[in-house]
Amino acid sequence: MSGDSAQLKDAGNAFFRDNKFEEAIAKYSEALDVTSDNVARAVLYSNRAQCLLGLERYSEAGFDAAEALVADVNNHKSWLRLGRAYVGSGFHLKGVLVFEYGARATQDTALAGTLWQAARDAKRQFKAGGGQEPELLVPSAENVARSVQLKDEGNNLVGAQPPDFAAAYAKFSVALVFDPTSAVIHCNRAYCANCTREFDAAEIDARYATQFDKNYAKAWARLGAAKLGQKKMAEAEDAFKRGLKLLDDATPLSPADARLKASIEQSLQDSRNTTRVVSGYAQQMDVTQYPWVLADKVIKLQFNPADKKTWYSSAWVILAAHTDYIQGAAKLYQTQRRGNMAVGMTGAIELLTNGLISDGRAFYADRPDFFERYKQQVVLEVQSGNGFKVTSAPALMQAVKARLQREGGWGGFNVPASLRRSVAVTIRAWFLNAFLREKLVKDFDQSIELYTHIIDFLEMGRKEWAHVPKDQRGTVFELTFLLGVKRNYAECLKARFLANVRMDLPNAELLERIKANADSMLEQAATFDETARVPTVTGINKPSFVLPFIIYPEALAHEELGFYWYRKAKATSTGEIEDIYPPLHKSIEHHAKAAEIFPRDEEMRAEVLWHQLVSMFRCGRPLRETLPVCDDLEQAVKDKQKIWRGSANMDGGRTDKRYQTFVWFAEDARKAVEKGELTLESPAMPDQMNTIIE
């Protein structure tokens, strides 16, 4: 640094100490005009950036911090100042990324501590703000050219032998100051983060890239890799499949895209190989806490149909479902392969289906060979029962009609390879395939397609053979079986929808399918008379049949419609109160109805009450209405502990913490009412509403 430059810098520092930022900026600018030394220029730019931060001129501060890093990437204070410029402008996640990089890069432990704390603070501010960021301004042509130059320098570092991913990450970070809208640069920085195993950072950049260009296949691949690194296999598969779909639609492929496609296909296979075959239950430490074990202690063998308290419990549902499922699994594991043939007992497919169609929560697999054994069993039973080798509802309908014409009847279930048995084993195999694809490999799209074929065939068959007695055509055509399939279909549709939300993918058509399925469930459930809704002491109409196949479909349909209307409110583009309130009110009504129908010890009841409260708070319902629902939620959480405290849906206690937020709110609100700070007509809501995970 020349003498003149050093003197000007010292003068600027003196002004800075006196908080005379404008004067300090002028001196630092003069100093920059008379020095060409990069280290000195980095200090001057960084100091000027600090002054601009003091004046809350955040955009200018960001550019000066970037210039400092261009001059000297080891000026680590500039990462702090760049991050603060981002945060001051409302771009908290961008700030997090540069704070964390600076903390990893610097050898100054005090500065590293400051940077890590700044990153934590920025994350909290981002959540408190509801996860929203301002719109980005279109960069000037000059800034775009500058960013391209820096991007090329970063690419050279990636392509070096050996690659320098950390240095490349720094180059891409500075380039993004000049063009923050570049999907390519965000994607390149995500690649560097993945290569250095900074998967959370990679996810943020990949999401920025897909936000700026939803058709950028490479960005989806980077997101998939980040999710794979985070061990979030379902989300990884979603991202990889999205990237593949874009490449498949972009034929012919360039050599680079062909290599990308091969890479994604391998990554997709890796994600599936990594996916555990074991359900959440198998990871529980205490087997005495399994829902079916607790349910067995709750159920009374004697029940009074006239007294709902003796039978209106989720214990009947899960215990019966588990009993069928575990008996089916036992048969499945007895089947052996001898050469090219599977040898064993049939009937496993029926038992497994009966269990899972009653309650999918009965599923668990504590053996790594479960899926292979299942596939082996399907081959055995399809061959034994002469199942149909077709893949669509119309094709199955055509095949069944052809056999009916040839054979002249359905035959009995005990007749080997009868038409009735062939249809049953085909439909049940389809159902299990759909269920396991969803639960094990999170292949929601294939599962939805299979469920759709099952439902379409059963709906057509119920009309075509309405006159055929049940003991001839079989139980798969009964309305209760169809509603059981639709329950599972509903849950799969919602899982796909929420996966799309995480991936920021279009969802309007899927949302309408959720509503159509729920409407049809309500319409069909309404055909059961009151007699059918009450169990009998003799016959098959035990609580374990009435609840899952007659009561639960109606409750779940209302839950799905509550979900539908809440999502419609969120998707309202105008943001006007008169447009948002009507769907929110419908959401409240349906969730309230679902809570009314579900047994009080059903874990889903607490969930629908929570969602009911979210909608009530969103549309400003008064405490007079929300506090009783908070009380109901508190009691529902206690009630479900009798059976569901070991549920696979407990997610490490995070769900109950969500519930507790509203319980604590109710306690605080009542205290405020007692003090006169609020009234029961006040439309109060929890302070954490902006950070609520819906």
C-alpha cells in the first residue's frame, strides 16, 4: 500500500471510529483510486462495506464485500460483511451460506465463532419471517458479464487436478453477488457443496436453481444428491425422477446430457439401494410399546353394541390389522425357492392385504429379505391362482369377461384357479404392489397409478356384475373392500402432494384428485344405514370390521377435504381476505367433522384437531371458539398415548411438540383474559404461527 493510500485509509478509519460513515467512505474511495495492490484494495473495499452496513445501504455493502473477495479471497472478514449485507436486504438463506463458508475458511477462531453465530441467527430470522425472501432485481448487463467471468474461474477450479471445490465455492459465491438470478451458478455451487459433503448448503442452492429454472435437469440432480446425502431417500428419489423426466422430454440428448442422465440413473439406483426395508416400528427400542401390543391391553373381549364406549376405539382396528398381517408374513417366510420354482403355502397375499387394507400402520418388516420374499410369494400365488398378467383396469376387465364367456361362471374360492380366485389374487397383488412401492421406495407415482387401476376395475365390476351374489364374485367387489383401497389411495395422493410441495412442483391437478376421491368416499359411505354402523356380537360385523371399513372411510374423507380446502386457501393468488376465508371455513368444518367421527384414542384425531386450529387461527376466529378446540387437542394427545405412544408416526416427538405449541398458547391466552389484556372475542393466535410446519 502506497503512503498516500495508507494515510487515506487511516483517515477513513478515524472517521469510522467516530461513526462518521459518509466521511470514512469518501476516504476509502480516495485510497482505492491510488493503490493497485490487491491485498490493500481488499481491506479498503471491506472497510467501505462496513461503513455502508452502518448506513443500512445493504446492496452497496454487498458489492463492496464481493469486490474485497475478488481482490483477496482470504480477507475473511468480508464473508461476514457480505452475509450481513444479505441479511439486511432480507436474503437470510444467502447470508447463511456465506457465513458458514467464511467460518469454515478462516483460521481465526474468534471470527469463525462470530460467523457461526451469525449463521444461526440468520436461520432463526428466516423461520420467524415465514421463510419468505424479497424478489430479486434483474442484474445489469455489466454485472452479468462480471458474474460469467467469475463463474468461468470457478469452473476451472472444479476441473483442475485435483479439483479445488472450496475455492470454486468461493468464486461462485462472489459471482452470485453480481448475478443472483443465475440458475447455472447456483447449480455449480450446489455441486461443490455436495462434493464437500455440505448437503444442507447444496440443498439451498439447488432449490434456488430450480426456482429460477424449473426445467433445469442438472439442478434437480444436484437437489437429489443433496437429499441423498441427508438420508432423505424419498425426496432424493423425487428430485432424481424429476431430472430424468426433463431429460426424457428433451430428446435428442447432447453428449453432456446423456452423461447427466446416466449419472442420475445411477444415483437413483443408489437411493433405492440405500432405502431401508425396515419400517419405523422395527427401530423402536421397546417392543412392548407397539400399538398392537398396547391395543391388546385396551380391548375388552365382551362389548355392548349399544354402548359405544365398549367398542368405539382404534384398538380394535390396529389389533385386527396386525393379526392378519403377521399371519400373512409368517406364511410368506415359509415359502422357499427350489430351483426356478417357489414352493410354499398360499393365502399369504390375502392375509397381508386384509391387514394392510384395514390399517396400513400394521406394516412392519424386521427382515432385510422381506421384499424379495414378498415378490417370491406373489409369483407363487399368481401362478397357483391363475392370476391375470395384465397391467391396466380396461385390460383386466376385458380378460375377465373373456373367461366368464368361456367358463360360464365365477366358480368357488376353494376351486383351484377359479375365476373368482384369479380376480382376487390379481387385485390383491396389485394392492400390495402399490402399498409397498409407496412405503418402501416412495414411488408415489407408480403407487397412484396402481391404486387408480384397482379402483377403476372395482367400480366397473360392481356395475357390470351387480346382480352376481357376493359368494360367487368374491369380497374384492364389496363396497367395504373398495373403500379400504380408497383410504390407502387417499393417503398416497396426499403423500405425493406434500412431496411436490417440498419440490416446488405443480400440484393443482393432484389436489383436485384428492377432492374427487374424498367426495366419492363420502358418497359411498353414506349408503351404509345405521344398522351397518353398529357392530354385532355374532357374525363378521365386529368392531374390527365396522370401524376400518365403514366408519374410518368417512372420517378420512372429511380429513382429506379439510386438507383440500386449506390448500386451496393457501393457493389463492389474490391474497384478499374475501377469497381466503371461504375455503378456510370449509377446511374448519371438515376437520371438525373428522375429529367428531374418529375414535377419541385415534392418533389421527389429534392431527385433524391441530389442522382445524391452524385454519381457525389463519382466519381470525375468536378465543371463544379456539380455546375449546385447544382443550380438545390437549385431551386427544393424552387419549392417543394409550395406544399410539409407540407409533411409527411419532417422528421423534416433533409432532407432539407441534400440538404442545397450541396447548401452551391456550394457557397463556386464558391468563391474558384473566388480566384483562384479551377478551374471549379477541382473534388471538400463537406467536409461532409463521413458523408452523403444515
